[in-house]
Amino acid sequence: MLLKFLGATAISFVFLFATTTATAQSPTLAKRPAEKQETLRKVERKKLTATPSTQGGPEFELKYKFQPGLLIHSEVVHLAKTDTKIDSTEQNSHSRTVSQKTWEVTKVENGEMTFEYRIDEIDMSQRIGDSNEIRYSSKEKTEPAKQFQGAADSVGKIISTVTIDEQGMIIARSDETNPPNLGMGDITLPVPDAPMAVGATWEVPRELHIRRDDGTIKKVRFRELFRLDKVSAGIATIAVRSEMLTAITEPKEESQVLQQLSNGTIKFDIDAGRMISKELAWDKTVVGFSGDGSLMDYSARLEEQVVSTETSLSNKTANKESTTNSR
């Protein structure tokens, strides 16, 4: 039972992570039907509440500035470890995911930016207890284990098309349902709509639905807290942490939200108008999640880094033709 629980927990986290946050250095573009116009689903815009700094000093405008044809290639490394004890049985699991993702900006209009994102490469591994490590790499022409099949099927495909505003707020997307957050924040960093000085803070609410022992669903409210810690050479360093707003006293319920509580640092290139790195950490222990003799200890690290940017060939050609015709 414990082995099954650990396997489900580790695999679900790795798979959901891989399909929502991934990186790429390959300029090969994902194929899409030329004649098909995708309809995006409107998303309720989250409310951001900002508090100006009391320290004074210069103010900085944090605003997204994507341009059509921009390709942003990133690498994401995620490491996780779960130690679990139920009665006298102890077990542990380790998982590692290195993924390459690309954002391709397809449209910019009236302060709204639309981009497609895809996974170009993925390398995953998992080991539960003393069992052999399971591995999969999209670079190798081998059949993935069933645990990794979902992630393997997503490689090379457009995962979603997303529209954001200049604050990085998602306002439309192609997904039928919003992907799980997993404590990693939204796909973009939300930023205030007014210039802020070092020391300024802002917050964005979010919620999660968990299952209770009686089968009912409980809504759990969180908030993501951000603080502008410093600005150096045009790079803003922003601290981020998750904070529970709904009281949780049952260990079983707490075990369902432990992956949601992260702390870390995000860096934002002010001139380029985009996030360039993210580092998050999780360290949480829950006692009694499955009876008096149970314990779960979860720790994880995530690092995401933009490795390169470029302009797509189609956009370069369009710009060249426009310049030629204007002569």
C-alpha cells in the first residue's frame, strides 16, 4: 500500500510538472495546422494587491514586453524526495526531471501577448525504495515506462496557447481546464501595474480543492506573496512565498497541500520585460496523515533558467519583406 502511495505521489508530481513547466535549445518549431484558428478560453483575471515600499528610493516599472516571433528557450530542473512511514513500514522515493521548453510569441496587440509553449526534450527518473531506478529520455528511441508515458507523449507538441497582459496575468488559454499549480506559481510572474521601489510587496490569491475523509470537497485558500528585494544592472530580484489562508487541522488534509507551500526567488529582466530565472524550494513534514503511526517528509527543489532567446525564421522573413517593400 505504501509503495503504491509513493509511486502515485511521485509520478503525478513529475508528470504534472513536466507538462506544465518545461525547456529548449532546439529551434525546431512545433507543427500546427495552418488553416486552423484556435479559439482561446477566457480566464478570470486574478486580483493583484500591491503595497508601496516605505523605504523610498527610485521606482521601477515591471512590465512584460514580448514581441511577435520571439522564442524563449528555458531549462527546468526539478528534484524531489519523499520519505513516508505508515505504522512499521518505511519507504522513500526520489524523482528527477530535466526538461527543455520553448515559448513562441505569436501575437501582440493592445498590451495583450499570446504565446504557445511546448516541451522539446525531457529526461526523467524515479526510484522507490530499493527498487531499480526507472528512467526515460526523449533523446533516446526507447519505449517509456507506463509511468512516464503521459510526459513522453507531450514532447514536441504545443502544450497550450496562452494570452497574458502586461502584468503577466493570464486572461485566456487553450486548455480546457487550468493546469494544477503544484506550488510553482502561474506560468508567468504577476507584477504590479504601477512602478515600485525596492521593498514594495504584492500578493495574488489562489485556491485548491482537496478531498475530506467523508468524501466531500473542501476549498483551501492560499496567497502568493512577492517582495521586490533589489534591482541591479536592470535585473529585479523578487522573493516569493506561499501562505495558507484557510486553517487546516487534519493531517490527511495537510498532506494534500504540502507541495503547494514553496519559497524562493525570481529574477525579472526589466528592460527585456520577462522573467529570466526561478528558484523554489519545498520542505514540509506531516505527522499522522494516515493514522497515529504515520509520517510524511517532503523536500524538493526547482530551478528554471532562460538559456537563450531568438526570433523565429518566419518573423525574420516578414520583417525583411516589410523593409524591402518600404524602399
